Amino acid sequence: MRLILLGPPGAGKGTQAQRLVEKYNIVQLSTGDMLRAAVAAGTPVGVRARDIMARGELVPDDVVVAIVADRIMQPDARNGFILDGFPRTVPQAEALDRMLHEKKLDLDAVIELRVDEGILLDRVQRRIAETLARGEPVRADDNPESLKKRLDAYRAQTAPLVHFYERQGRLKVADGMAAIDEVTSAVGRILADTMFRSVPPAKSRPGGGTSTLAKSEKKTRSASRTKAKKARSPGATRSKKAKTGSGAAGKAGSRRPKSTAKRAVKGASKRAAKARSVVRGKRRKSRK
Ligand code: AMP
């Protein structure tokens, strides 16, 4: 499963992504986390990104696209991934489409966590207070000024992705204002519905049948197939005799399995052909 969680800072993407990771055995690819790790490690990318991030602006597209292109090829991402914080611009989304296309991969869903902007400042301030209470360092961009900039960047550069994915027919919306567990349930329902509609049989999928989701889909499908079969033929529980056509019902011919019935028709027409040729032979003889 490959999906994107879309939403402004403070929408709860990280929390929902973590829950999906546990549920579906896939990896969370958060470009924010990757960039913060690069900053902490002092890599060239980190050095380039540090001040931009602290100001609440977006890191250049080419930098982020290169990080993601490399990351999705790692073995742990083979089973699927959740992109959290990427793409953030239309050029990034186009680059993602290209890289997935080249690798013959596709996105299963893009889920927007829709929230009212008014609550975001409150949420981020709460997050800062909780982080401090745990004695952990606060993110350099978790302050009211940077948050305002991040929201401006979201409105100007990321919000257009809603229409981008809407046009592709991929966008699903979950109410990000609901309680965390409710959002999780809504996301779960969206995924179940999306995967059930779009996923071909596990055998024909690359790496098919390995994920937890694929297995549960398979179970649900086979259960509903059995149910449907039973509903179609109330005689499904009839005796073995009747099924093979050797019982009373079988003699009547109406309950014969298809293959037995076909053989019977074939045998009857052979016998008829033989009888016709005998009659023809007799006529020839009597003419002589
Ligand atoms: P986040 O943790 O997703 O809120 O990201 C923190 C910061 O990292 C952002 O404010 C940006 O400066 C930078 N960043 C993360 N993801 C991206 C991205 N896809 N494109 C550009 N900058 C990004």
C-alpha cells in the first residue's frame, strides 16, 4: 500500500501515519523527520536546509525529491509506505508521479486530513507544552512565528495539491477535526474501501499477498464469495450422491454436474450416429 497523508502542520498526519505503520506493516516516510535528521547529522543537505526550516519556509524541491527517490527504494519500503509531509508542491507531486511510474508503482490513495486553520495554532502550542513537560527539546520551527509562515506556505504551495489529486480521482477526505481515534477509524474505512475497489487479485500484484491488508482483503473476498454461492444455490448442501448424479435427483438429470451432463450428451449422440449407420447399412443390403 502506498499513500499520501495531506494536511497543514498540526493536522495530525504524524499520529495517523504511526498508527497505519503498526496496522499495515509499512513504513512512514516523513520528509520533515528526514530533514531534521540531516540537520542534526550536519550532512550537506542538512546544512542547506537548516535555516530554511527554522524560518518555516520550504526546502527546495530538488533536495526533497532526491531524498524521497532514494528512500522509497530501500528494502523496508517495498511492502508500502506512507508519505507524510511530501509532496508539498505541485512540482514535487509531478516528480513523485514520474518516479513511481518509472518504477512501475502506483499510489493507492491520497488522504487529506481536513481541519479548520483556527485550531492549528492551539494544537501546536499544546504540542510545545507537552514536549517541554517531557523534558524534550522543542523543534526550532515550533513557535508562533514559524507556524504562521508554515501555514502561509501550506496555503500557497501545498493546498493546490488538493485539486491536483482531485483531478487524478485519488483524493479522499477525512475530518481532521474529529477525535484522534475517530480520525483513525475514518482513515481505516477509506483505505479498506479504496483497496477493496482497486486492488486486483493478490496473485497478479507485484509482491502481492504479502501485506496484512492484502491477506485480510483475501479473507473478506473469499468469505463473501462463499456466502454468495450459498445464496445462489440452496442445493449446495445436498448429498454427494445427488451431486454426482447417481442419486434420484441425478437420474432425473436436472442435478447432474455440468461435466457429467456433457459426457452423457456426447455418449447419446454417438449412439444415435451408430444406430443411423446401421439402418443405412441395412437399407443398402435390402436394395441389393
Ligand atoms: P514537517 O515536519 O513536515 O512539518 O516539516 C518541517 C519542515 O521541513 C518544513 O517546514 C519544511 O521547511 C521542511 N520540509 C519538510 N518536508 C518538505 C517538503 N516536502 N518540501 C519542502 N520542505 C519540506
